[in-house]
Amino acid sequence: MNTSTTYLRRILFFLSVFSFQFSLFAASPTRTLPIVYVNTDGKKAVSDTETQIPCGIYIDSVRAQYHSLGSVASPIRGTIKGRGNWTWNGFDKKPYKIKFDVKQKVLGMPNNRHLCLMAYADDYLGFLKGPAGFALSRAIGLRWTPRQVPVELVLNGKYMGLYFLTEHVRIASNRVHIHEQADQETHPDSISGGWLVEIDNYPSENNIEFYEGNGQHVMISLREPEVLSSAQRNYLESQIAALNDALYAPITNNQSPVTNLLDIDEAAKYYLVQEIMEDCESYHGSCFLYKDRDSLGMADKWKFGPVWDFGNAYDRRQETWIYENPTWPQYWIGQLATIPAFQQAVSEQWYTFYHQYKDSVRTSIRTFADGIEQAAKRDAEVWRDSQGYRDNSNYSDVRDRFFRRYDWRIEWLFSQWGEGQQPITQGVEEIPANQVHCVKILREGRILILRDGRTYTLQGQRIE
């Protein structure tokens, strides 16, 4: 063997080693975020959204602010399956749902068994749409917003990239905190709540289907309870019909009967998040509503929330409202936007956000973006040539593009709403008499109801 051949073989050997080491590097966690290791029994592949596959789960906290969970030698037992509809079928990078056998405190989140591993494979704006929507929801004050921690996922020894470990939307004391109604319940007092339903766009044999007042066909899917008695189904159908009818009923003396059935403040908060995010699919799917059980002779109102899916946020960039000429039908919100009490509540929520939270939310999103940058770049190395890939490889560019969209939207909303209207916080004696509709005496004391449907204590505190 001549010298040149020997050198050539050595060069090829070192190149192959370098290539192998580089491929290992490209397919390894950055260790800038917590790492979730999931190993299914027998290394069985996760191939659908129905089959729960037994697995062991170990979480390396990496960061000092968290505690690790389990270990390589003693992983926590649970199951994993696929989740989602379009996000499962439309992309090679799949989302998952994990369920622990026993409740666990995971990365600073409260005790729970159910968590989602969100892939955000459809987010081309630096993986910031969902986290930004959640940050807005917390700041604006919706009653519950899913907690979420960015992580890196290793599934059956294979590095899967950047994921977002997220609380699943469920009825629980530390999630949607309402009474948990049993399946197949029949007692009249019990079936008034709690309900967790979703305005959906995927047909199901258990859906509640109806036509909105403007003729649009709407589907409501069940989340909890899941299996209904005839009494439960009749109650839910009557409630949905009553909401729909009230929404389209005539407005008399600036008042709409929908305020008797729908929590207008929560509806305004939910809408404000969606409008800032310019989410033109926000009332088309993954749009949750819930209702607690009636008590003390008082009927609990339906509430919009929690927020969930922002995959289509900032896709249009149009100077118009999200319910005007939407890409997909937007149910109820177009009509709700005509209700004076809702308009007032939105104006007040916008005032509070604009003056108290606008800058701090932007700062928190920017800090979040800086924290996931390295993992986002590594994620791009793994998924760049995959089905449905959304390019986040130039992270500084897509991050800046997100903030240009975010800032533009807030500027446009300011051009429409100005600063909004400052909420009433003074005592009852300072409220102009011509705004007062009536004073009612309840078990808890006297309350003041204004002509636009808003309700206050005599100290000026807004209530429902």
C-alpha cells in the first residue's frame, strides 16, 4: 500500500469520525433547558392519539430553579400517547400527552398526573405564539392559565428537540376550579355544573350541534363530563340554546339578556387576549367554556377560557377585528362584540392592560425568547427537512419578526380604542345616578347594578 493511499484512508477515517461526532452533537440536548426523558416499554413507538403506552419518565431539571424528577435508574411510571388533530397529522414533529400513574410535582407545577408535550411545529415565529398568549392571559387576569415550561425531549433515546411541557385543560382544584360533575349524573342540582366544553371544528357523535343566530353551523364538544345521561344532555343543550338565543335577542335600554347567562368580564378578558394575538381561529376551535354548579339559588354564569391554541396567531396581519372576514368561521364573537356591556368590559380591560401590563408582558416574552434560543436552533437542526417544517433556524430574525407583529397589533388596537375607559373603583356615592339601574339585596349584602349590566358592591368593587 503506497503512502498516498494510507494518508487518504486516514483522512477519510477522521472525516467519518468528525461526521459521526457532529451528528451526535446535532442530535443532543443543549442542556440550556430541563430535559424530559421518556422510554416506552419495549421501545414501542408512539403511533396514534388513542393508545396509551406504558413508559418510564425521568426529568433532568438542569436549571437550579427546578427539581429533577425520578432518575435513570428509577424513572417515574406513566403512559404516553399522541395528542392533537391537525398538529398530529400535519407534521413529522409530533405532540404528546403523558399521564403519570401517581400525581407528581413537575418543574414547579402543582401536583398532577396529566401533562402535554406541545411541539409547536406550526409556529414559524420563534415558538413564541403560545407562550405569548399564555403570558397575556395571566397578565389580563383570566381565572386560570395553563402553566408551561420549555424543555428538551428525548424519546426512546432519540433527541426530539424543543417542546413545551404544559398543563392539560381539566377540571381540578389547581386548574379549572369548578365542581367536578360525574358522568351519567341525573340529580337536577348536580347537573347544573361543572361543565367544561369546547367550541370545536372536528365532528364527533357526542357533539352538541346547533345553528348560530347568523346561520353558521356550530359544534360543541364535551370535555368534562364525557358520558352524559339524558338529563345532562338535555340540560346542556338547553343552556347552549339559551346562550345563543340571548346573544341574538333585542337589546333594550342598552341591556342584553346574555349578561344573565355569560360572565361578561371573563368574556372580555378572553377576547382581549385573542385580539392582541390577532388569532383569527380563536372562536373556531380549541375555544373552551366552563360553568360551575348553581348554589344558594344563584345560577352560575358561563365563562370563556382557558386560552389554549395560538397556532394561527398573526397569520393575517390585517387592520381589522379577528371576527371580520376571518380565515375560518368565528362563532358567537361577532355578535357578542355588538353588546354594550361587553364593549364596556373590553374597554375597561384594555385600559388596565395598556397602562399596567403592556410593557411588562413584552419584557417577559423577550426574556422567555432568550431562554429558548439555543434549544430552538438545535430543534431546527433536527427537523429542518421534515414534513411541515416551520423555519426557526435564524432565531434572532424570527424572534424580531414576532415582536414587530406584536407591537404592530397593539398600536393598531390603540388607534381603535385609544386608552380605553378606566374601570370604576370609587364608592357607590360617586357613581352618577343616571348610570344606576337598580340595587338588589342578596344573601351577601346589597349590590349595585348599572344600566349597562355591570355589577358592583357598594364599595365600588366589580363583581358578577
